[in-house]
Amino acid sequence: MDKYIVFGNPIAQSKSPQIHSMFAQQTAQVISYARQLATIENFKPSLDELFADPSAKGCNVTAPFKEQAAQWVDELSTGAQLAGAVNTIIRQANGKFLGDTTDGPGIVQDLLRLKAVNQGARILLLGAGGAARGALQSLLALQPSLLLVANRTESKAQQLASLIPQNNLQACGFSDLVAQTEPFDLIINSTSASLSGELPPIADNVIASCGFVYDMSYSDKPTVFLSHAKQLGVTRFSDGLGMLVGQAAESFYLWRGVRPEVEPVIAALRAEL
């Protein structure tokens, strides 16, 4: 039986084994998928140990090991090179290990599923950390008229935007958003503010005039950011549960060569929150 693992710290809360089990059932794939706690010190030795078993075909990597994973693999996909991080490792037929990132494809798949974005859209991406960096290339593939990266520290946003120099990718500080007179079609919150029950410090009118608001975080009830958007009159919004399932579906496709359906899996997870 082909073997897969997700590494992280913490890891007990990971829904990946459940998600991939549902994918395998859907697609008649016979696999085992487990979760494994690792530490900064033993993560790379744990990868060595896993892949010493020829039945181990791949693994997922979550925080805080994505950068270490990028150093361990033999090759990096273009997306992983740009992100500087890997969340999916694939054992290739030639015996070498490819590191990829499916976070960007995961969020784009979810945005398209939700009909949240069209070609030529004006997109505001809040935050300039690892989550934003991982999504950048995939969001630009949607061909927005503008992808504006905004961050509390403007220099970090500028640094992120400089990774892919093109006219429709720009950067600013949160405080500069008040100068944006044209509304955004989509706002994506990639900051960790929702995890601590806080709001990114951006002007209410920027949110209120937006067509769709998306938060990469998710929980059993709307995040603080989504609740605030709803109070401001935004009628179309979503949390990041679909992104979680979408990135897992992309990993599953890279390993197994078949694309599972995400809708029933999202529904099943939502019912359990």
C-alpha cells in the first residue's frame, strides 16, 4: 500500500488524513495517510526515515517546516522556488524528490468554485507573509487588472511585489489604502489577525465597497474579519476551508494523477466544525 504522511508541529488538529481518506474513497485509490509530529531538529531525519521505505510515495508539510522541506528535496517546482517553501513532496520515477507548493492553486481553485473572481478583477491581498507569498503566482495567473499587496510594514509588501515584476502587481502600506478610490472586486486576508481575533487595520470603506471578501483562516463560525465585513454590508464572503481542501486536492493529484471532487469533502468538514 502506498504510504503518505503529513508533518507539522502542532499536528494533532490536522484534517489532512480525513481529507485524503475521503479523496481515496472517491477515486478508488488504495493508500494510507497518517500525521506525524516533528521538531525542527528531527524533521529532516524524519524525512530520511520515511522515504527509506519504498512504499512511501510522498508527504505533506505544514508549519513550521515548509522552508526546511524546500532545502531537503532534490528539485523545486517554479511555484515552490518563488514561495521559498514546500508543502508537498513527491517521490519521482527517477528516485529524486520534487518539492511543490499547492497553497496557491488551492486558493485559486476555491475562488473559482465560489465564482469570487473574474479575469481583469481588482484584487487586494492583505499581508505579505508566507501565506501571501505562496498565493502570489497563482493569483497573478488569474490575470487581474490589479493585484495590490498591502501590509502593515510597507517595505515587506514592496519586497513581495518585487518577486514578480509586472505592472499589475503593486504594493502599499495599510494606511495608504484610503487613497484607493476605485473599489476592489476581491479582498483576501492572508494575515494571521483572525487567529487572534483581531482585524487588520484597514479603512472600513475599503471593505464595504468590495464585491467579495475572503479570509484564508477558518473556524466553526465566521472569522472576525468576515463578521466585520458582513456588518459593513458585504454580502459575498467565505473563509478558507475550501482552500484547505483545494490545496489537498492538488497534492492528491500530483501524487495519484487523478483529481478528486472537493465539494462533498468541504461539506463533510463544514458539518463537523
